[in-house]
Amino acid sequence: KNQVEQSPQSLIILEGKNCTLQCNYTVSPFSNLRWYKQDTGRGPVSLTIMTFSENTKSNGRYTATLDADTKQSSLHITASQLSDSASYICVVAGGSGGSYIPTFGRGTSLIVHP
Amino acid sequence: EAGVVQSPRYKIIEKKQPVAFWCNPISGHNTLYWYRQNLGQGPELLIRYENEEAVDDSQLPKDRFSAERLKGVDSTLKIQPAELGDSAVYLCASSLVGESSYEQYFGPGTRLTVT
């Protein structure tokens, strides 16, 4: 069964600090992996997408890494801001023949305190 | 450019009542998705449309859930009758093409509470 596990479940940090969120998956065949940010009461917004051949992708203060061999990904947030408080969801796309089968993680709830 | 529009934003109904959610995707997006998101969980795909055709509805509880996408644009998701366990946020998303490399754009969701 395809699964995406995220850790930690929740995280509290002080403004200006860095943090790293983890994502482990067992999706096969693998197509790509996305990290989404979901603010409270809003829909998820894509931050990064990585395919099998990519092992790092940045979007401003967000840097995602992918190790396709160990099936692990991380999202590193640098110099956190209050607006980074949100849920971060890892989504792994699998399937073949053009089909799109997304498997969502439960998300990591990040709270940034001033 | 307008994003994905959903209505209503909130809905409270009693169990056994029917309810419907509406979604207007981004103009030109031929693929539309409906997701259900329970509290503290990631979204779960219910159904995916390519234009008017439902190409993946394997996760849709067909005994009480139905969906349609007339003319390949707007879509409606219906629950009849609603059960307590249906309380969740229902998200609609659209993408230009129904392949994973194309970004999905999500609407704000409809929060359903069944009492």
C-alpha cells in the first residue's frame, strides 16, 4: 500500500530560527514529490516539485531535498517568519501510463512564535 | 487571474440531510479534482475529471456521494444522505492537464459539519 509518513507531527520554533521537516514514502512507481504549504482555512499551495533525478530544489527560504534511494525527502525552512506558520504537506505522485495517483501525508503543523 | 472558487465556505446540516458543494475551476483547466480532508489529515482524492469525464472515482463512496461536471467547467459534489462521519473540509482543485507534473491549484474548501 502506498504511504507517506511525515514527521514531526507538529513543531514550534522561534522566529528567525531554521527547521527541517521530514517525509518518508513507500509509493511505487514513483513519479514526483511535492511539498505544499496549507494556511489555516485555505487550500494547499505548491512550494516545490522534484522528480526522480532531482535531489534538491529551492523556493526562496524553502529548500527541499530528495533521496530516491532511501525514499526520503526533507523541507528546510531558513530564517523562519511568522507567516511560515502553517501545515506542510508532502505529496508523492505514483502510477504509470499517464495516470495520476497522489498520496498525501498527514502534514506537519508548524508554529512560529515571535 | 481568479483562482479556484468554491461555495459555500461553511455548511452545517443535520445527519440524513442532503448537501451540495460547488466548484468553479481556473479558466482553461481541463482537469478537476475533489478531495476530502479530515482534521489533522492530508487531503484524500475522491474523484478526478478530465473535461466532462470522471476518470478516477475509485475513492468516491458511491452509495451516498455523487458528482458531476457539466460542460467540462463547473462541478458539483453531492452527499445524500449525510452522515456524522462526513464532517470534513471538501477541497476542489484544478490543473491544466491531469498529469502529476502539472501543478494543482486548490480552492479554499467547504467546511462541512454534520450534527
